[in-house]
Amino acid sequence: MQLNLKPFLKSLREKKKSVQEILADLKEPHLWYPEARAIKRKFILHTGPTNSGKTHHALERLKSADSGVYCGPLRLLAQEVYEKLADSGVECSMLTGQIRIVNPNAKHISCTIELANTEEMVEVAVIDEFQLISDSDRGLYWTRAILGIPALEIHLCGDGSSKELIRKICEITGDSYELRTYERLSPLEIEERPASISKLQKGDCLVTFSKKECIELKQQMESKGKRCAIVYGSLPPIIRLQEAKRFNDTDDAEILIATDCIGMGLNLNISRVIFTSTFKYDGRDFRKLKSPELRQIAGRAGRFKSDFNSCGKVSAFDRTGLDHIRKAFAAREEENKRAGLFPPAEQLELFGENIAKNSTKFSEILKSFVLSSNIDQHYFLCYFDRFLIIAEHLDEIKMSIPDKYLFICSPFQIHRKKAMFFLKSFAFDYSEGKTIPFPFNQSHMVEGHTANSTLECLEDLYAISDGYLWLAHQFPESFNETNKAQKYIQMVTKEISEKLKTLPFNKLAGFSNVLKKDN
């Protein structure tokens, strides 16, 4: 996206504010997107709980359009919609951070939300899980798509928590607004008594909130003769699909053990969702699950057209958890009041050139911008600590602000030390004008001394390889060994799949808090 600089330049000429106030102004982000402002757009909101058919109706409209785009929160969803459109005879391309399938005849695109095009006109856009516009980490991408996609019709799918916020944004942009509400297609009930670990049945899904607990619980359950599939966020998407298939379509896995990542992106034949806890650590705080989070996860049970669509069930292993679930379902839906924002690269570059002249450190420019920023009541500045941490890693590397901006937006995970080491190495070589070869070969997959540490190493290798592919799409001339990266990812993915099947039972694995809750 090329930022529309006219509002900033006009304010500079009129000198109604200080230069610093003008260049850090985030009060009118809708003016960043001239293509969208040049047309009258119609917003159609499809709101309802999980398993209400809201996305299906929006996709049917997308299929009938002469041109269109689907924007989803996960590459799994982008791939699923790409395949649905193709199966319906609609020529389609797919764009994610790591995968590009370009059909030269296609007028439809399925993409992850980060890659939404704000310059190319289409007839219909579908933006999935639009309530994430208020997410503290990724909300900026939904805000950008909703403000900026130049489409005649924009269909927003999600729960109803952001409908009033969208209505207010439409008033600002001059777009029209229509609300359609949906009811769940199959019933969902909360069990009266806590679940028993000794009475689990085929189709049960145990939800926990960390990879470590997922693995420990799988080990414990399989030591008792229960065959389990496992899904958690840092698994490669294809492994999550494979584990879902094992659970859905075979007798190889009767129980699913998963983190809250199952709340989106996988079609699962779950009869009952059982929360091992109703608390989670979200990367900043250990807190109770919010009502929308709990309802989204619980709603995966008894999905329409699954094997258990007569009635989905929700439970926990203790009465405290059950009480929390009941309160969450009884609670009135909280309204999201603000949309997430983050300054575009062009604005940060302009700010750095004019305000932070004495600072060559991108992290200092970021901090100065945040302190100077002025935001409208309908918006908030997204949690930028992750961006700041990566910026600090790259501060000593000489690179333009737009290039550093792309590096800080890359999917490298700051808690993975090896990944951050390679990100810095990649950035340094890029700044030196070097061609960056793919860094791994098959010998790198034998590191580690135990099954669990080997799995951790494999996930590190996958994450770094995945990041290399993302950078290759941003800087194709510098990161030019994409074929090697793709083949290596296939090898690593296969190894991870095998390791998940052979995780040994660890007698010291600590999930006694769940196993003791046996009523």
C-alpha cells in the first residue's frame, strides 16, 4: 500500500499544528485509502455464533461475483476458501505470507488478512472474523482491510461484538450498512456435572492452553490406552490438518487434545468440548477466559454436518470451570468500542526524516512516534511491544525504514531464540546487499537428545524456514532459494508428524491436576 500523503502535506502547508503533531496524526486513517473513498461501498454484516452458517452465506455471494476477495485470519482458512471456490468452478488465486498460487485467469483471490489489497477494485470482498478488528495484536490488519478495500460490497462475518463499531466507521466513511443475524444450526448444551477423565468418549476434545500441557496430557491419556490426536498453535498448518483428519475420519484417534487454536480454521467432528481450565496465559497476563473466547471454542462441538450435529456439549473437569462456562454463555455480549491501528511504513519514514533526525535507531523512532501520536476515539494503537523488540534487534543494522518495517512485520516469533538469531542474520546480509541462501539441509534435523527436545528443534527449524519463505516474497531477489525452503519444510513437517506419533510417556509429566478431577 502507498500511503496517501496529501492530508499530511496539506496540514504542513497550513501550519495549523506542529510538525510533530501532524506527522504522528492517526485521527483520520480512512483518508489513507483514496481508492476506497472514491466509491460508495455497501457493508453487509453476517453475525452469529459459531456454527450458524454466516460465512457460508457470504461465500455464496462471493462465488456469484464477477470479481472478489476473501480475507481470513489464518492460512488454513485462506486455503479452505481457495479450494471451495475452485471446486465450484471459480478461478481463484491464493496469497498467504508463505504461499502464492497465482492463476493468471483468476478474478478472485483468497488471502490472509495481512495481504488484503487496498488498491485493486473488486465487486465483492468477504472479511472473516471481523470482531478481531479490536484485537490488541492483529487488529490493525482488519482495520486496514475494512477501511481500505475498494469493493462495491463488503461482507463481514463474525460474532456481533463489533457491529456498532462498524456502524460508526461507516458513518465516518460514508458507506452504507446492513445487519444480518443468524442462529446456531444445531443445539449446544452445557453439561450439569463435571466431566470424568475415566469416562471420556470418542469425539471428546480436551482444551488446554499451552503446548507443554497438550503434550503432557497426550502422554498421560495414551498411557491409559486412549488414542489421541493433538493440535496446538506452533504446529505447521499441514500437521494440524493431518491431526484433524486422524480425529475426524479414522479410528486412529478417538480423543482430540488441543489448545484454543481450534477456535478457528479447522472443521472438527467434536461431540463434546471439555475445558481442562478456564484460565490462560495470553503472553502478558494469566487471566480468566473472556466470554467470547469461551463461546467460540465451545461452539466447535456439534457442528452442523459433523457426526455429532444432533447436539454439541460443553463441560469442564470441575464445578468452578462449569460455573464459569455458564456465566460466559449467560453474559450479555460485550461491545468492542475501538479498532486497532498501527502507523504505515510511509508515515513512520516521514516522521523519522522530519522529527527523529538525530536518531538512526528504528526502535527510537517507533517510541517517539507512539509518544507523539494522536488517535481518534474509535481507534487504539495496537500492542507494539513485539515490533519494538524486533526493531531493537535490528537497530545496529543499516537499512531503510520501509525495509526495517517489513522485517518487523515478519512472522518470526520473539520467544524463539534461534529464530531471532536467524532473523538478525538475514537482515544483516540483506543490508550488505548479499544474496541470502536458505540456511538448512537434512543434517539439521537430527539435533536434540530426547523426543521432546527434538520436537522443539524441529519446530524451530520449521519456524525459521517459514520466515525465510515470508521474506522471500518481500525481497525475492535477495531470498531466492524458495524451492529449497519449500522442500525442506516438507521434510521437517514429515518429521514433526512422526515425532507426534511416538512421543514417549513421561511418568513425571505433570497433569495430575486434571487426572485427579475424576468424579
